[in-house]
Amino acid sequence: MTTLARDVFVVDAVRTAVGRRGGKLSAIHPNELLAVPLSALFARTGVDPASVGQVVGGCVGQIGAQASNVTRQAWLTAGLPLEVPASTVNVQCGSSQQATTTAHAMVASGMVESAVACGVECMSAIPLGANIPTSPSLGKPREGRYAELYQPTTQFDGADRIAATWQIDRSELDEFGARSQALAARAWAAGRFDGQVVPVLDGITGPDEGLRETSAAVLGGLKPVRAAEPDGVHTAGTASQVSDGAAALLLMSAAEVERTGAAPVARLVDSVTVGSDPVLMLTGPIPATWALLERASLTIDDVDVFEVNEAFASVVLAWQRELKPDPDRVNPNGGAIALGHPLGATGAILLTKAVHELARTGGDRALVTMCCGGGLGTGTLLERI
């Protein structure tokens, strides 16, 4: 079993409700949106924010309002101590999970005693791809020698190819999309998100705006996004939603927990980032999960809760084909198809969901994993305290 130098604990994890494109969060500046969960961490725990050694945040569209190190700006916007340093990372959809991995490593290595991991994305204001210039003089991110080695595909290309590779038909995708919506609606109705969602500036607390009443039959009537392609099977109902949102986690060493008297809710057992096929692009959760299980000497049945990001229905269904988990343990409160996918914030949102679901159910372990553009997979294994 791989062990890090020191245990790292999650003291608290919070998120905003996720807003739909053009919805209730769309007019809020990213600095102000991320400032909400950052402030909430310290209001809820009573921990002195000046004791934090590092803040690491995730954001994909680092342009315009999200440029110039949005994590640092959000920390200052929240009125938190200016002496605390902050940085912003971009690992595409897995950005805030990678931010958590980085913060995890910093605390585990002894570099700092506590750290904040977080993420934000305001896709209403900064659309997907806004940070890719259109001027030919600036070039494209995947051209030249890269394009000779690996076909530059889109995420929809990858998702549809995954469906074909794992023989996942359209009806399975539609059933999964409907399942996500039904489980998310049930979770909100049962108050399962109450302890993790903090109000935004004007008191906005939820529910997540992506929820829709639907069924597999209704979703079956939607036109595929790549309708002109013979393998085009994913629709707006089986892909994640363009969204706005933010989330944050407070991490501490055992010594810092003792010093502050904090009450941790989970332990970070291990974190990984792995490479995967950049053409299929979205299969990273499979090797990331295998790596976490192998390093911890666990089987799939030893994990009580899985949060596998629903970038597309085929991503989770292919993962299930390979790992063969109990499907009732997978995204038990719905995923990004229903709740939304504010890119750079989603990793921290999934980790927040997992921590609170373990507390609610009394489960022992949770595993969170995401696919990332360019062929990467992020993963985190947690244990309830």
C-alpha cells in the first residue's frame, strides 16, 4: 500500500448551488462567486484563515473575469488575509480535483500544515473555449506534430466513440440521463444537499438549476448533437450541462487538527492523476480508479460511494462496464447531467458531495474520479472519520 508522509484530513467541504447558463448565478462575478464557499469554510469551522498555508484553485476559462489568478482574487474579494498565497491550475474538467491533489500533497509532505482546495467556473460569462484565440497568427492548441500523432477530437467525438467501443446503445444513455435527473430531484427533496450548499450573495441556496422532469422516453426523442455522424448518440439530455458554480475544501494535517481543535469529517487516503487515450479523451476515470484501488489494496466492493463525473453518460457507463461496481453506489444523488458541470469547480463539488454523503449514510469510503480533456483522469479516495 502506498502511504504519504502524513495523514491529511478534510475539515469541511462546501459548495454553491449550481446555476444553469443564463440563470440565477450568471450575473455574479467569478471572484465573488468563489469568495462565497471560501468565506463559508471559516465561518462554519471557526478556523483562523491566517493559518492557511496555501490556497489552490481550479478554473478552465482563465480569461476575462477569470484571468489573472482568479483564486487569489477570490480570496482577497472574500476579505481573507492577504498574506495567504493562492494559485490557479487548469487540468480541464478535473481542475479543482487536481487543485485538491496538489493541496493534499503539500500538507502530506509537510510543506504546509493546512491548505484550501477550491474551484470556480462562470460559464455564462466565460463560455467554453473562450480562452482559445480565433486569430490564425496565434495558432491552435493541437496542431502540427501533435495532430500527426493524435487525431484532434472533440469531447462529443470522444463520448460517442466510447459508446461505440463499449457497445453502449442509445437507450442505455437515455436511461442513465433520466436516472441522473430522478436521483438529483430525490436528493434535493430529501434535504440531502442542505448541509453542503451555502447561500450566494443574495441568499440563493438552491436547488441546482439543471434539474428537469423527464424520462428515458422523452430523452429518446432528442436529436443527437452529432446527428450527421453514424455514431452520434449523445444528446443534450445525456451530456453535462453548461453551468456556473464554486466549491471549496479545508485540508489539515493531524498536528494542525490537534492545534486548532478542528473536527475533521474525512481523511484523504490517496490522490492520483493518470494519462489516458487523448483521442477517446474521456476514459481516464477507468485507470484512475484502478490505480487508487491497487495502491490502497482495496476492491471495488470496499468502496461505499462513487462520484464519477457525468461529463457524458457513456463515460460513467463504460467505467461501470470495466469496474463492475454496485450501480446503486454510483452517483447516488445524481450527477452533472442533472446538477450541471461548472468545469473548474466540478471536482471540488464532487468531493464535497462525497464527503457529505459518507457522513449521511455512515459509509466508510468514497472514490471520486473525473475525465479531463486531452486524455487525463483525476481520482481521490476518502475515508469517513
